Amino acid sequence: MLGLVYKSTGSWYAVKAPDGVFWDARIKGKLKIDEDISSTNPVAVGDTVLFDTEDERIKTGIITNVTDRHNYMVRVSPHNKNQKHIIAANIDLALLVASVADPRTSTGFIDRFLLTAEAYHIPAIIVVNKTDLLKTKHEDILQRWQEIYSNAGYEVYPVSANDRTSLAQLEAKIKDKTTLFSGHSGVGKSTLINQFIPGIDIKTKVVSGWSGKGQHTTTFAEMFDLPGGGKIIDTPGVKEFGIIDFEKEELSQYFPEMRKVLKDCKFNNCLHINEPGCAVKKAVINKKISEERYWSYVAILESIEKKW
């Protein structure tokens, strides 16, 4: 039987059959999957799988095959820094929920998420939540973020999850798409999803007062159907977005604003640090590429070099 994976709990998967019935399925033996992908989880939310029925009465089955993915998104495994963890598969849009304050999302975190989406050919957008709580100094940061990421080619949606009217444009954007929601704990991801899918009641927790950091509410990735069409994949809140399997020479290709000028660099293997005739550094000087994004690139490049 063919089915779509809606939830992963590590060993069991909630699989929705074409008739809308959910089955609890597990893996038994060696799966026939793409052997080029070495990850801690062979089956991910968003996968279309083949499964054999095991017990019709209680709706259990055994997954025998994962069909070809048209894309997937990974991060460093939380349990092994040398392995990939597939966050989700077959994604139309990667949505990062960020907040300027309570808790503060770093631009480094945003950039790592965006470059991973670029590397796996997934369009990405940034949703800046909690705009109703911003003080004057925070509003200046939000304005700068909008400038930086719009110039880089990304759509930025400032919203307040508690204000339904501020979500209209975003709701139209995710309609009829399978959208991955990601972000730090405490940025309001669950509150947003509760707004888009009334009655779903995903648990939310307030930001810890003493640390300014969010508390984890989602333990496993899970997919939900949007009432107006499309799906949302909710993912656990992450403290860091660890990148994996990136080559130094290819990193700049995943910064869209850098990609536009790479052909003008004097050297094909330019890393945009000390090389003469570098078009990227020239674009930074001419303010066509933001300094913030450039220094974020340098920091990520250095983190890759440390692994060599």
C-alpha cells in the first residue's frame, strides 16, 4: 500500500493511506532507499512510502520502501555531529520563524538555515514574529533585517501570531504548498500554526524569563493538513542549525547575492577572503552585498575549515 508519512517518533511512523486512514508503521529489515543519502533516519516526514499491512484491526504496517524524493532538507544530527538528520522530505517551501527579541534570533542562524535551503533547492522565506512586542531599538533591527534579506532575494514577512490580520499575506503564500516550519524554541512557531489550523491546539510555552530562551514544545516532526489546501510540517525548536557536507569552494554559491557576481571573480576557486580581483568583496564595498551577510559567510567558511 502507498502512504504519506505524517509523523516520525524515531521507531514508529504515522502513515496516511490514500483513503485518509492513518496506519502506525515501522521499519523491518533493510529498506530500499537512495544509498547516496547517509542519515540517522531512513524515513522522514513528507516521504511517500510503500508499506505492507500487518494488523488490519489496529491498523499497523511495515514500511518496505521509500519512493524517490524530489528534495529533502538536512541538518547535523543532534546525536552525532558527523551524521546527517533529514528534517523532512518533498518540501515546496522552507519557512524560518525568527524573532528580534524574546528570544533573539541571530543572523548567523538565519543564514545557515537559508544556505541549507539553497543547497537542497528549496525556496525559503523569513517570518519575523512578535512584531507587536518590539521597542524602538528592535524596530530598527527589524528594518535592517528586511533590507538585508530583501536585497539578498528573500521575502520577509513581519507578523504578530496573535493578530490574525497580519497573517493574511503569509497564509496566501503557504496555501496549497507543503511548508516546513523551523526556528528557535520560543519564537512563536506553534502559535502561528495554531492560527493557520484552528482547533489543532499545538502546545506552546512562554519564553523562560531568566534565560530569554524558548522551551522545547515539539519533540518530533509532524505534518498537518491546512484547511484551505496544503500542508505544514512542524519541526522541533532548534538551538543551532548545524550544516554538514559543504565544501569551502561551493559555499558562496548558496548566497544568492554572491552567486550573481561570482563569474566576475579573477580566480575560479576564489574564497573571497584575500584573493585579488574578487567581485564579491567589490560588491560589499559598493554595498550591493551587505557587510552582515559577508561576515556571516566568512564565519561559516571558517567553521568548515576547522573540520579539515
